[in-house]
Amino acid sequence: MQEIIKKLDLTEYLESFQELFSRKKNIILEGDINLHYKLIEELSRFEFNPPSEVANLDTALIHIQKQAVLRLDDIFEFVKIIRYFLYLKRFSFEGKLKEWIDKIIIPEDILKLELFFDSKGNLKDGVDEDYDLIKDAIYRNKDSIKQSLYKIINSSKLKPYLVDSQVHLVNDEEAILVRGGFNHVVKATVVHRSNSGFFYIVPHSISELKQKRSDLINKQEEVILKLCKQITSSFEKNILFLKFINKEFDRFDHYQARLFFAKIKDKNFILPTKKDSCKLINFRHPALHDAKPISIDFSKAVIMITGVNAGGKTMMLKSVLSAVFLSKYLIPYYTDKNTQVGTFKNIIAVLDDPQSVKNDISTFAGRMVEFSNLFTKKNAIVGVDEIELGTDSDEAASLFKVIIEELIKKDIKIIITTHHKRLAALLAANENVELIAALYDEENQRPTYEFLHGTIGKSYAFETASRYGIPHNIIKYAKQVYGEDKDKLNELIERSSSLERQYQQKLALLNEEIEKTEKLNKSLKEQKESLDMHILQEKSKLHKEYKDAREEAKKAIKAKIMQDGHRHLNIAHTKASSIKTEKVKEIEELKEGDRVKYRNSKGVIISIKGKQAFIENDSGMKMKVPLEELSRSGNAPKPQVKPKATITVAKPETGHIKLDLHGQRVEEALENLDKFISDSLIAGFDEVLVYHGIGMGKLAAAVKKYLDKHSKVRGYEDAHPSSGGFGAKVIKL
């Protein structure tokens, strides 16, 4: 991994990321990347403190397994992990993050050990009575030594020999600094000599106190050893938990490091998709300062970058591979949040000159070795810089054309840079190859670090040589040697690039116009639908007025009993029936599965019979409606319809219908119940009876849960004992 990181110039970037870990580890985050992404996303909603530095505990865990006694500082490292998870448990996490933290249950005896230490890892008072007594005795001994030293310093006999009146700590011993001849007034041991020839001495009267302190420290160590044995014994019983929480701490450490790294200069996480296409939007390579953002659509199998020297071709190649690498390991980077990156098992960079004196291998031979290895790979993305390096470009072009076409068949994506046009020309007709040219600013004689799709770029070798100081007369002669025909070819290539740029600009303008036209069409369609609805309302109003008038006429006829009145009424009816209000509507060819609008509701066509259509609206209601009154409402994916049991709903004379679910599996029963209720609603029933039985209660519970959630169920209750009692439900719709 370090080799690919180095080749892609990501070393410094990833080292700065690793500095955010609480303890040193590999950047690889093992496990389900989608779950990791979800947990990081949920964690980003909270403000929390990162964990403090924690030591690697792999060796300590091995010692516990081998029944060795841990040191106090190793024990405290475990305590720091326990304390941090107790800190996390105080947050009101939700979703997957809450599930994960809740699963970390700390044993009671481990929780008690956490109370033994202060924030610096020292044992608290009250943990062990012997330890407290010795600690107090050491403190008093230290104070006695200090007082004795000051008493000696203030002695009138010693004053003529004192260099200063300070107590010095030399070789972990309290000493005083004196001149020669001090032994006439005080008995002492010389522990050091200063650069000025003075002596650091420890009076014999102090030595006894120091010996006593040494004995106390030894006793303290014995007590600490006893405590360490007790704690290690407790750790042995909970070894599985300690391994688990040590691993989970590393997992959280990965999350928090990535999250805080993303907040530095506003980086984005890009989750790899299952597709193998890549689309970078405003990507900036981490190795570049004030880098110009690049965008590239790598949806085809091969990208071939040609054009100007020092125009960013190699960095474009490294950018694509870097984005894939960083996304693969869920490390945030500088790019637009809409960037898309595919999932690849292998990331291969063929960038360096493989020539090796040691192995007696040439540049081209080394390249052939690297390419031969590619034929054993699958689901890989490969970057090749200067593909024809080390051999004749014309021969290499023919060879690499065949090699690349074979690699495409093996599901390998390749991004290539080259200065030679023959290979680009050979692959230009291949629909799996995308040509990209690095652009050059001829007016200022500088690369633009911009790229144009769909064309072959010019190398601008003469212009680059002039820019870097090659004499003009040499460049002029070189052009003559190069030949006018080839120069004209370059002019044609350049003109093609210019025309391509103009085409891209015009295409962008045309897309804008198309977008405006589509918006206008959508607005007109909405206006037309509104007008259709208005006409339909007017038609309904007209029919209602006619019906009212007809009813009044009937009453008049009955009152006067006139045959002539009946004749006139029939004539009026015939004329009224001939009045038609046509809906202003374009004829649309509709089919099963189309999403349609019917009056104020929207749904999907289930079937079509003649001029009638059966639709299911968004609320789940199924209706039979005139086909001519439907309008298209945008296509939607056709749902996968599972075969359902056919239930015929007929309204019986008793005024309610029944469904028997006895003997059915839960899934089958709920499917039949859903169809039964839908058909009952269409038939106009407001109360139905469902038998589910008692049995083990599993089916009854599932039916209740379903009814509680159904939007069209107003309520339900156990049936009358004569109708099934607890084994049936009366459902009100």
C-alpha cells in the first residue's frame, strides 16, 4: 500500500490524517463501508471531544492471556478506553450509532476498577488502606528531609562554606552546594561536583531519613504489585470483553479521525458506488497548493490524455486514481459532494521508469512485465504514464492498441497519458475510448491546465523549448527538419481542437435553450390541465341543471296527466342528451404500468379493457374509470407485482362479507387480507368480518398490527361469540 500512496503523492496528506488517531494504526477501516459511512454521518451531528492518546494494548492482552501481571500504567490505558465509552454513552445518539454504542455493555467489576484512578493515572485515596498509610509516611519523610536540610543550611558553623542557601536535586537526591573544607563542620557524602569546583553533599544525618524513604517506597511497590495482581486477575475473567472493547475503540478512533479531518478545509466523503464509472467534479489533488480544480467523466473503459508538456496530464491521471483510492478507504478529500467514484478491487499505477541495472531489464521490457501482470487482474483501475516509453512509438502504438482492447474485455479501466498521436488515432474510433486533450494558451505561451474532451492534443514541443530558453534559430531549424507536412498536421489537429471548443460552447448554449423550452412546455401543460378541469366542472354543472329541470317537468306532467306533455318532455330529453361538452385534451396512448392523473388523484394503470381502465391510486384505492379522462403524470418504475390469491367480493344479503385466514402462513394471510380490504372498499362495504383463529396467537398478532397501520381502517373489535369471538375481528372501513 505504501508504494501506491507514494506513487500518487498522497504520503504527506495521509500522514496528516493519521496524526488525528489517538494511537498509531493503519488507515484501512475493515468491514462494511456503507455501515461505516452511515455511522460517521450520524456522528457528525454531534459535538464531542476526541479521545486522548492511548497506548497500543496488543502486548498487554497477550500478557493477560499468559497470566502475567500488568503494570499500573498498562491498566490505566484500559481505564482510559472504558472512560471514553462511558463518556459516549452520555450522548443521545440515534439510529445505527445508538445500536452500536448500546451493544457495548461494560462488566460491573471493570466499572469498579475505573474508580481506582484519577485523571493522571495515579491511585486515588481509599483504594487500599496500606497504600494510603505508606503514601502518607513518604510525604512526611520527604518533609522531614526538607526541614533537616534547611536546619543544616542555617547552621552558623556551615555558613562560611555555603555557596548558596538552596536545596539542589542531584541524581534524584536532595543536596546542598558547599566549598572545600566543609568536612570540618559537617559529616556528609559528596554526590557530585560543580563546574566551578564546588561540592554537592548529602549530610549523613539526612541519609538515615533517605534510607527510611527508600524502604517505604519498596513497601509501596509491594502494595502496588498486590493491587496489580488483583486487577489482572479480574482482567483475565473479562479477557473477551477487553479484546472486544479494544477493537471497538480502534473502530471509533477511525470514525472520529475521519470526521475531524473532513472538517479541516471542508472536505467531502465520497462513498464508492457499485458501478465502475468515475465522475470527478472540482477535484483538487492534496499534494498541490492552490490547485486548479479539475472535472472529468470517466464512464468509458479508457481515457487517453494527449497534448502539451507540463500541462497536467500526469496529475490528471494521479487525480483519478487518488480519488478512487481515498474513496475506497473512506478518507475525505477536496471535491464537490456530487463527485461519483466506482468500486475497484485493484488500483494500479504504472508511472515510473522500470529500468533496472540490477535485474538487467530495459525500460520497455519493464513495461511489458507490468502489462503482462494486468492480464491476471479483474475489476481494476490502471493508470499508465507515457505509455510508449522506451521503444519506437509507431511499433508501440500498434502493440498497445491490441493490449488495451484485450484489457477492456477483462473489466479493467485504464487512464493513459501520451505525447504520441498514432496510438490516439488508432483508438479514436473505439467507442470504449475517450480522448482528452491538454490545452495550451498560445498567446501567453503557457499551459492552461484545462482539458478538452473528444480530441487529440498537440504537444507544443517547440513552444515549450522557446519558453525555457532554447535559442530561436535552433528552434527554427528544428521546425525545418521536422517538416512542413507534419507541421500542417499539427495545425489541423489544433484547428480541430478549436472547432471542438466552439462546438462544446454552442452545445452548452443549446442545452440551456432546451431546458428553457422544457420548462415552458411543463408550464403550458399545467395550464392545459387546469383548463381541462374547469371544462369538466362546467360540464358537471350543466348536467346537474338539466337533471333538476327534467325532474320539475316530470312533476308537472304527473300533476296535469297530459299525454302531450309527455311527448314534449321526451323531445326535451332527446335534445338535452345531444348536448356534448368536449374536454380539451390531446389524444394520449396509454398502457398498463403508466403513471396517470384522474381528477385530483394520481396512480398507476393496472389494466385496460376497451374504453375503461382500472387504476390504483397513491392511497391504495383501486378504481374503474373512463380511459378518456386519464392524463399522463410522468413515468415511474413498474413495480414487481407478486402473484396474489384471487378473492371474489360479493355483497351478500346479510349486509357484510367474510374472509377466512385459517391455516395460512402470516405472509400469505396478510397479502390476502390487503386484497380483501381493497376490494371491500371498492364494493362500498363499511363493515367486514375476518376469521384468523386463536392457535399460538402469531397470526392474530400480525392481523392486529396490520389493521393498526392501515389508513382506511376506522377501527376493529373482537367478533360476537356466535361469529367467532376472539378468533375473529369485525373491521369498520
